[in-house]
Amino acid sequence: MTAVHLKSLSKVYPQSSVGAVRDLSLEVKSGELVALLGPSGCGKTTTLKMIAGLHEPSSGDVMFDHRSVTRIPSEHRGVAMVFQKPLLFPYMTIGDNVGFGLKMRGTKRAEIATRIQQMLELVRLPGLEMRRPKQLSGGQEQRVSLARALIIEPQVLLLDEPLSQLDANLRIEMRELILRIQRQLGITTICVTHDQEEAVMLADRIALMFDGVLQQYDTPKGFYERPGTERVARFFGGLNFIQGRKEGDRFSSPIGTFAVSGLDFPDGPGQLTIRPEAIVLNQQGPNGVQGVVKNSMYLGTQTRYSISVGDIELQAFADTSLQFQNADSVSLVLPKERLWVVPSAERSRQ
């Protein structure tokens, strides 16, 4: 297994004054699955291609197990890449597609045949060696691409939006397959995605990028419970932000003073944030406030309520067993262990 270390990696394309990737440093541990996450144009795929050797960095270094591979050609890096589109050879059988990498290496025919069967079993497509790509579904084609990448036993597996072309049910199926294979083989894997849910389901850690810059590198739980900024919190579904001031283990705001705990945020102005699902409705207790229901949205297993507390509107989820009407008075509890403080908008821009 191989650890990947990116050191101050940057990429500036010709005729561009702003770097597609700027001073990116992160470490992917051996056997870890890391997601490069962010909106379109944030530098995710550029980063992946620099790791693969398909793009040369403008500055910085790509290291495998503390050894620089920046000047090593792509075909000699020990990486395999699965692209957004399967890119199978249409004139070849599925078996020939899967075994192509071994054939290029001069592996003996009998060994290639055995490895093809093993890889097709691994991706749950046994017995399809003689079919052609046009005879497969989109999900099957992507499985073949994965088998073709894995058959050469790469040190690092790179996945570039591998599920974006699939419908919802196939995406779920492929996520489970990728995760099972990655855990089974223990292969260091880096996956590019713009889908926050996909990153959370797949990754041990997530590198969130905006505008070519790494914003936060953390576990999925860390992004939900300890976002670094308001923008990061909003990307992960954060909706509630209350301006105020932190002093010790207290946060003073226009709607009251709240107890907070376990925060590294320095004393001073900031924004208190809490996820909608963390707010407890129809109960009273510490960190409690009163509000008025403004509107609601039925979501099947839950209802999302917009609740005015003074001049601030909070979003909260409740089980459908709780039913509130517009203009109902409702009590809310903001548990201190679910509260987090991020910089104010003005401070974030400095």
C-alpha cells in the first residue's frame, strides 16, 4: 500500500492569471479512501490529473511513500484511473478490455485469462468475457472500467466522478461496490466528486476545495459537526447561523445567551451554528428559546419547519409524529454539545 503526499501543489494554465489549484498540501494515508470534493471548476480533477501524471504541476510536488514522482511518466507511476465515462474499446470483448493493461506488459496469455476471471468476479460480472461494450448497461460498463484499472494492481487508484453518469439506483449500487472492493484490497484511493452525500458515504476523509484552494481536510463527521467556516457549513447543509459574541463557554446573541462547550474558537465576534436536525422541538430545558412557526415542508419521514425566534429564522427538522401549524408557538432546545462557532462573514473574508 502507498501513501500519497501533495506538497504545495499548484497549477496555472496558459492564458490564466488565477491558478486552477493553489498551494495545495495534504496527505493520504496508505490504504485510505479520500474524496476531493467541491463545486465544478474548483480544481478537483486538475489535482487528480497531477497525481496521475497527466498534468505537470506549475509548482509543488507529488510524493508516493515520501518519494517524488512528479518527473516520473504516468505509465510508470503505478496509478490507475477510472474516468467519468467508461472509455472502453468498442471493438474488443469485455475480457480483452479488462486484460488490456496486462497484455501491454507482456503477461502470459494463461495468466491474463485467469486474472480477467478474477477481476470480473470481483466486480460481480462473471461470465461476461465474450460480450461487447454495446451489450452492457451503463453500470456494467463502469464496473468493467474498474476491473480494467484494478487488474494491473496499481499502488494508487484514482476515480474521476465515476458515478455521475449513472441513475440514482445504480449510483447507490456502485458506491457499495467501490467501498467493498477498496476495503477488500486495501488500495489507496482518491475519488473526485461534486456530490457531498457520495463523499460522506465513501470517504475516510474529505478534502473540500473552493476556487482552487483547500478549505478543510477532515472526516465526514468533522464537516458536519465542526465546519471551519460558514461557506463550508452551508456546503454540508448548514442552514442556521446566529451572529453574536463568544466569551468563554457562553455565546451572547440577539435571541439569548447560550452555553457552548468544547470549542477552540477564540473569544470575540462569531456565528453560532447548529444543524436543523440537532434542534429539539416541543421541549424545554437549558439553551431553550420560544419561537413561532412560519411555514413547513413535508419531506416524507420528516417535516422541515421555519421558525421565527425574535428577528432570526431557524430551520428545524422534526419527526412526522410532531405536527405544528403556521403561527403555532413552539419551544426549541439548542443542545450545547451540538453548537459550533464559525467566523463571522466579515472575518472570513479577511
